[in-house]
Amino acid sequence: MSRKLGNYRVLEEVGRGGMAVVYRARQESLDRIVAIKELDLKRTTSDLRAAERFRLEAKAAASLDHPCIITVHDFWERSQKAYIAMEFVDGLELKEVLDQHGTIGYELAALIGIQICKALSYAHERGIVHRDVKPGNIMLAARGDVKLADFGIVFVSGSADLTTTGQVIGTPSYMSPEQIRGEDPGPASDIFSLGVVLYEAVTGSKPFTAPNDAALTHAIMRKRPIRPRRLNRRISRRLSRVIMKCLRKKPHKRYLTMDDLTYALRKALPRKPLSTAEGVSRLVAEARQGGKTDATIPLKVESKPSRLRRFIFLAFVVLALAALFLLAFLSRPLRDTSGPVSSVPTGKASLSVIAYPWAEVILDGRKLGFTPSAIPYEVDPGRHRLVLKNPHLGSRTLELDLKSNKLARVSVNFLEGKK
């Protein structure tokens, strides 16, 4: 794929939803990689205000400058299509990780929740309520960042809401009771939705389930969910209580602000919690080794039903065996292997680098980029110093002797020997 969208060169399609397509593209003027979300306005006739909400998403997100919120760079319309150019995140949605693993550890779930609290606290202070907090809108970057995306149905305090009176908007499983009633949402609504996300992350199931939307909304409005700790005894009692408070039916019974929830989540952590960046980086790496190798950004798609526990158990067994095989392969002594490479220009050497989970590649003090990269680096033959650097896992230095018209392969496993 090679075409231009505005000032951007499209590289590939990375996602597709009900009304939107997402591309990875290069902004040629600044030589940076971005994500472009494309909305076909001709396909939104069933939702006459979808285009207006798409514009609102761009404006609302562009007004937010926070490290835990995906940055919007540009917005434009052309030929009955609308486009948002935004920060490209090399990683996975939390939804993709949960679909594959079923659950994540309670400590890491709390740490991810704290980062989302920071993003929502920042938005709430500016009168913006997200209204669609869910695993599909939470990005986990390979470098360890956590980012909130998709402000497409935000509610901006003091502005005209782009829904009709009583219209229910959001993703049903993650909606608060007041959203279901069609009331104007407040910060407490996002707190409820984040509580659902945390519940799902530590138990592998949603707090409210039903065979259809009508029964689901009734459950959200009337039924009390099973305490998370009853489904997973490894969850701390304190975190279980925090999640249950987020899921209270009446808004004023929940935490009053995202800052209050942040404090509660911090109190639920062990005395010496793991690093958020390192934990997220490892989680993404493990998920990718289980089959997720492409970078994605969130799209508006419906969540899949939770897996039954026996399938989750089998999935864990398969992933564990795959991880053991990979670690055994990568733990072999490092060596350079050579062979003819027809694609390498005469007189040049070619260097292929594999680093698990990822690393910055520095050759003779010159930064070449980041792994994973399928394209070998072309360099001059001779002696070179290769440095592979991961800010969370350390660095490795190798001395190489590269031959003309030969391919040298180097692999490093940063997780080897770490608990």
C-alpha cells in the first residue's frame, strides 16, 4: 500500500471497525510515524451525528496534552471522508491481552488503573468525560506506557450533547447505570466503567453478564456483582473492595474523584510494587510471543464474550510451553553467522538484530532505531560496537566483526535470568 492522505504517506492498514479504518502512515514533513483514523461519512447515514462526534473526538483529544492520553496531531475532511492523525502506539490494546491471557495479575491491573486515573483526572478537570472507558480503548505500549484513546463519545461540560434525549450511548458491558438511564454523565460514570475494566482484568469475566442487551442493562441497574475475590483468591482484599466501590449503583456512593480512586489503588498495592513500565513491557512482550505481533490502535468494536475458565487454563498451558521454547532458543550463546545476501549492495555488510522483548539499537554510537525490525541494517564491513538498550531491563554491548556482502545475526534475551 502506497498512497497519500493529506500530508501523510500510508504504509499499511492496522485496524478496521464498524465505521472507521486505521492506517499506519508517515508524516513526511516531520519524518515521523503516525496513526490515521479514517471515517467514511457516506456510511454514517444510520447515525446522522456520527460525523459530528468524530469532529468532537478530534477537538476534545487535541485539547488534551497528557502522557497517558494518545496525542492528536491533525484533523481534516475530504471527499466525504474525515481523518484524524494521531500518535502511533507500538503495542496492544488491553482487550487483546485479556482475550489471550484471560486475566492479568492484580498488582499490574492496579498499576494500569492508576495510569488511566491520571488521564481521566486530567480530562475531568477540563470538563471532559470520556463515557467509553473499556479495555479496547486502553493501549499498552511495548516500551511500557499506558495510554487512553478514543474520545469519540466524550461529553464536554457546557456544550451541546450530540445525542437525542434519552439516547443510550457507549459500550453496554461497561456503561454506568446513569448512562443507561440517558442522564448527563459525570466523572462518576467513568469511575464505574474503570471499575468494570479492573474487575475483568483480575477475574477474567465482566461483573454484569446477560444473554441480551435488555437483560444486561437490567443487571447493571439492579444486580450486585460477585465480589472479585470470590472468583480469584489471589486478588487482595483491599483491591477487591476498591473495585466494588467503583461499581456502586448510585454515583455519590463511588469515589468522588479520579484522584480519590488513584489514592485507593495505590493503597491496594504491595509495599514494594513492581515498575509500571517494566510490568507493561513484559506483558506486551509475552502477549506478542503468544501470537500478537502487529501494532494496533483502538477501534470501536464490540467486545467478544469472556472465555470459559477451562479454555483460559488451556491457553495458559500453551502459552507457557511456547514461552519456554522461545527462551530456550534465545538463551543460546550469542554468535555471528554469515552467509551471502543477494540484496546487500556490493561492499556492504548486513546486520540483523533480535532483542526480546525490545531494545534500542546503537551501532558505534549512532542510533539506528528500535527492534523488532524485519529489515537488516546495512553497514560498512569491519569492527563495530553494538549496544542494545532497554530502559527497563538494562543494556548489552557486543563487539562485532562484519564481513563484506555477508549477513550477521545477533539475538539477545533481556529477560534471561530475571524473575
